[in-house]
Amino acid sequence: MANEDKKDFNAMLHDSKDMPKFQTITDQSSIEKYGGSKMYFAPPIDYDRVMKRIPYGKLMTVGKIREYFAKQNHADFTEPITAGIFVSIVAWASEQRTEDKTPYWRTLKAKGELNAKYPGGIEAQKEKLEAEGHTIIQKGRKNIRYYVEDYEKALFDLK
């Protein structure tokens, strides 16, 4: 995202954009990739509600949140692009609030990767996670990425 300082992320957070909604996909390769044709779209505020539930020292991935929404709504999968965008909106909205913060830094990308699109980028997320006892490792030589080591052990069980 660009021009974060000029956007009202809390307004975006509360703009449901006619969600929740379902869509049936017909592209065979997508059906095979996602395991079905019934796609669910969760509104941004739902991501905020789930991310607020992740306790100190625990972690979540965007993929696990998507799986949770799909299961809760009897869909085959939750749309991945909006999920990534809405998780970033949650993070920036939290940064803009003085109260009722969301611990967005506990939500990771796939395979435990840190999210460069969060406020303060990788360094800020790394600092917050290390303060909660997590070890961050660097992978790659050219395209360097940062991950929480053994993140699976700290995954929060959404029920």
C-alpha cells in the first residue's frame, strides 16, 4: 500500500463492500488448486475480530484464518487476495487507533513469513515477535525473507 499516512484505515475496516458473500468459480485449475468451487469473501472487520483473539505468545497465518472462515461458512475456500489486503488494513487501522489495538504482528504469511506490508515493515514485526519470545530467522541469499522459527508450535487454534 502507498500513502498510508493519508488513508483512514478504520473507515476501510468498517466498509463491508457487500461482504460477506459467496461466489462460484468455474475455472477448473482454480477449483483443483483450492479444492472446490464455492469461494467465500469475508469482510475486513471479520479479520480484525479473529486477529484480536490471538493471545500473547501465540501465532496465526493468513491461510489458517482463511481456512477458519471457509469452514465456518460452509465454503470450499476463502478468497486469498482480499484476505491479504484485509489483514494489512487491520494492521494499519490498529496503528491509527489509540485504543482497542489489534495484535496484528501475530498474524504471519504462509510458512511463518513476516509481512513487509505491516506498519514499520519487517523490522517492527520482528521486534514485537521477539519481545513475545519468538525467534526470527532469515532465509535466502538474493531474495531474503524473514520467518518465525518453528512457528507451527505456537499456532493458535481457532475454534
